[in-house]
Amino acid sequence: MSQMKALIITKNEALQQSLSDILEAHGIDAAVNEEWKRSFSTQSNHTFYFIDYESLNEAENFTAPGSSFLIGITSNRSFDEGRAWMKAGAYDVVVYPEEQSRLNEIVVSAKEKVRKQQESFGEASLGGGKVEAFYSAKGGSGKTLMAAMIAQSLQIHHNKRVILIDLSAQFGGLETIYGIQQNRSYVDLQPVMQELSLNHIENVATRDEATGNYILLGPSNPAKAEAISEELITKVIRTCRAHFDHVILDLPTSINTISFTGLNEATHIHYILNPDSLSLRSFKHASELFQRFQLGNRGNLSILLNRAHPKSELGPKDISKLIGKEVDASVRSDYFALQPYLNMGESFYKKEKDRGQFKPAKDVRSYVEKVLL
């Protein structure tokens, strides 16, 4: 096992010393800082982050990398603090000094998880992948199809390890596109949520033999769909991110707990737009919500125009002027060439040098190379 590293951020000298002694006893290199630095957000080489609540507030929406363990340190029990730690991806929260004895137990538990993961999947599996969220406020825009085609291109053309998660829950459509029948969904991960690992994900997901994609479906049962929690979705995404190069999220059109969690966890948001007035009106409403919740405001929002056609009501330049944002790419309309692939559940690409047998497949491959790589 490689040398583990820890970052301790607190002004409490007694806590600094206590943590340093525990980590040294476990052979873990520890760096101590009294204040948060912006550079910490881009560092992903730490196995452990020990951060007090004051430092978390200074961290500006810091989220621990999927391969790391964030342990929150607080002086009191608070619901608001607990929610903030959960949003940051905390593995555990310790009330100090009341629960000081738990610090050693947490380190032992986390070290054991790292050991098992490295033995089973190798150290390379512990990196942080990208989370690509596909969203549209207008139903029927083709976002599920775009998500599937892009997932296949990443895996087949670029040898990326990809998992596609159907967050549209009921009847999302991925099972039709891939021609699979699967009764299991990520709701089945609820009982093991606190110790979620790659083993659990692979037991529930389906691996498509033709493309190599892993597909994690949502529940078809309405009652189970209603019971999906923000915590479950967050843990599933972050666990997948720790073991896959790309986590592709197919999001529902409505802004609810599931879609907001997916958008908030995304490293990049791909908004699927159609060249018509209804789609533009929906985008305007979505854009206002994105601004209110600070989504896609870090240069990580791309516009993908789907079903573009010379006879369309609006062209890419017209749309860019109307929405005040550049259209990043267009996917041409080719219904009759595309439909047989959907009917048969066939993959859109067959081999690495396959550029696509029809217009949308060619356009999607270009978009992958331009935006996702």
C-alpha cells in the first residue's frame, strides 16, 4: 500500500496535536494548517481531510474528492452543520473534545477500506473521474439518447471507463437504448449506503458487452422512486466517480431533489437544446434557476443543439443571439437512420475507428473530442 497523506485544518492546537499523534501511529504523513487556502480545493493526493467547521465555511463549497475521507470536526451538534458536512461529502463528523476517542476508530476503519479497494481494484481505481450531467428543462429533447451515445463514444473511441446512471428514475429509457432487462436499481444500494463500494455498484449495475459501458438503472416502482434520498444519490455518484473515468448522469427534466443533486455534483453540465421556441422558453426558465442556485457558473456549462436541420425554425447563430450564450455543438437530425439502432438496442459505434454510420453519431463523436476530453 502506498504512503497515505492527511491534511489537518484547524486553529485548535490541542486537536492538531491529538490528530498528528494518531496519524503518526498509523504511519500517515500529516500536514497541518491553521487556515484554509484556495489551493487545497485542487489537491486530490490526500487520503484524509480533517477540517473544523470554521474552515469549512472558508472553503467555498469544497467537496472532498471521491477517493478521500473527509472527517468533520465540530464543537456542537447542529442540524445545519450536519447538512453542510453531508454536502461536502464528509465520511464522518466528530464532536470535539466530547468524541475524541472516536478519531482513532475512524482512521482504522478508513484505512481498512482503502486497503480492500487497493487489493481488489488496484491503486489506479482510486482516482477522481469526471461527472457529466445531461439535462434539459424540455421533455423529449433527446438528452437520454445523447448521454448514451456519448458514453459509448468515450468507451469505444477513447478507452475510458464509463458508467451511465439513469436518474430519471421511472422508465428513464436507457434499458431500451441498450436492449437490457434488469430488475435491480440503485435503490437496492440503500441498505449498504454507509459502506458503499465498487463491489456494491457492480453487483447492481449491468455491463453492456457490446460497448463496455456500465448502466445503473433507476427504479420502475413509483413508490421506490419517491423514496430516493439526496444522500443516496450523492454517495452513489461519488463512489462511481472514485472508480470510473466518466460518470454520465441522465437527469429528469423537473428540478427536484434528484436533478438538483446531480447538477450540484457535476463537474460539467451538458444542456440539450432543440431548435424551436418551446425549447428556448424552457431554457430561459432553467437558466434563471441555474443562476439562483449557482449551477454551471464556473465555465462548466455547454449547450448541445440536438436535431439541427436546415429547415429548422432557428439556426445555431439565431439561438446564440436569443439565449446570450454560444452553442457549443450541433447534432444533425437523422430520424430514419437512427431509429433501427434504437429498435434493435444496438450500439451506435462498433470499434475504435468507427466514426459513425449516420449523421448524429458522427456529430456526437466530434462533440466528445471537443468538449469532454
